[in-house]
Amino acid sequence: MRTGEQQTERFDDEDSAKVFRDAVDEAGQHWPPGWVKGKGYIAPTAADELRYRFDRWAVESVENRTASKRYKQQRIRALEMYMFPTFGNCDIRSAEHFSKATIGAWVNKMLKTKVKRGSKVKDMSPPPRRSWSASRLPY
């Protein structure tokens, strides 16, 4: 539960307010990193750092595809269920976050995951071997 007095910020236009609202949501209802009340971002690149979070990057990647709305919704749902719990907050530029060891551990976890197919519960089956390339991840 949040304690303390509610904080507010004023904007000259609605678009700026929406961008700020999204940044606050992304920061877990805290001031966004690099934000100074009444002044905005103190470092021009501070807001840009969020674009390197895997969850944002992956959703944007799916949304920019030339595919049906339903396909995109399915891919985003799969990301939310299977990838974001492990990699959502990771920096896509980080070799440490996306190393052979971290991805291998995630793959092994997914292989132990049970999924419902119709009325049956089965092991999640791995995709065909060729689909493990970066361009074929489940998003």
C-alpha cells in the first residue's frame, strides 16, 4: 500500500501528460528515473533508457509487424506469460542479461512448463530446432 501525500505534475498539453503518465506507470507509480518535479527530465537520455527494456522493445517489435491484430495479440500474450517474468526488465543491450547461461536456464524452465491444450495438460514442447534463432523467438 502506498503511503504519503499524492503528488501531481502540470503540463501544457495533453500529449506530454500522457507520456509522463506512462513513464510513472512504467516506474511502478514512482517518479520516472531522471525526472525532476516541475522541470522534467534532467538528462535528455534518461527517458530513452526505458526503450532498451526488453518488455518495451519486444512489444514495439510485435506492434510494428505487418500482421493481423489477432496475431499480434497472441504474440504479446505469449511474451507476457513466458518471457516477461524472466526477461521483462532486462536491458536488451546487455550480454550479461542475455547470455548463453541465462537463456539456457529459461529454456530449461520452459521445457518443464505445463500448458493446457484443449482438455489435456501437456509439457510445453520446444519449437523446431531451426526456430531458436533470434529472429524466431516466440514474439
